[in-house]
Amino acid sequence: MKRRIVVDTNLWIRALLGGPVTLPILEAWRASEFLVLISQPLLDELEAVAQRPRLRQRIDPEQANALFGQLRWRGEWIEATAVPPQCRDPKDHPVLATALSGGADAIVSGDGDLRADDDLRRQMLERGVQIWGVEALLAELRKEPGAESNAGLDDSGQG
């Protein structure tokens, strides 16, 4: 069964900017190696962030529109109704709610603060959702089917 993943807005933006660290996520998704869960609040945030003046001048509008279209068409739409645990930044609530409402296996984020919040990570893990960085997702995708997971570990291999 494909992993059900919520990709945080910051990683989609980095991919649109041509970030070499995040491009493998986009490529793996396009190759159907995992399923992206998306909600209207996450897509709205992505579209708004991509329009910020300092980013708009660096993002190819055709690539941005292609990504938005792919998310609309290929993403699994989730109504983000779950109430997430408290976190340090209330702006992270939509990504957490989408993951919980959609039964995600993991959230993949470049937000170091989100990944460093041990209490949040524990609470999300108790609800079946891991919080990973890019390298943790890529490591999971490289694993053989049925291999043991490093559930709850961050990119350094630590919990």
C-alpha cells in the first residue's frame, strides 16, 4: 500500500524554486511512489505563498500552475476537520489537521520548528502520524516493502 503523505507548503515552494533537496520529493510523487493528501487550506496557502512578491519573481508561473493542477487532480482531497494537538505555531494547524483527517502516515516538512517539537511529534505519533524531513521520506521510499520502519525518527535517525 502506498504511503499517505502530507507535504508541507514550504517544501512545495522549495521545489518550485528548483531546490535540489526537494526535487526528489516531486519526482517520487510524479512517479506515484506515494500518495499526497491535500486540503483546500493547504492549497490556498501554497497559492498565496507562491504569489508573495519576493517569491513570485523567482517562480515560473507555468510550473506553479502545473503543480497546482497536479495537486488538484492527483492529490487525495481531505476535508481537514480533525482538531490537531497544540503546537508552537498556529499556522501549522492546517497541515496537522489534514494529516489527522486523512489518516496520513506522515507529514513531510522543511519546518525545523515543527520537526523539533518533541511533544507534538509524540502526540502525532500516538495518532499514527509521523513528522519527517525530506531525508526521512526519501529513506522510507528506498526501503524494501515490509522492511522495518524507523517510525518517529528524524533525519538524523534520532527520535
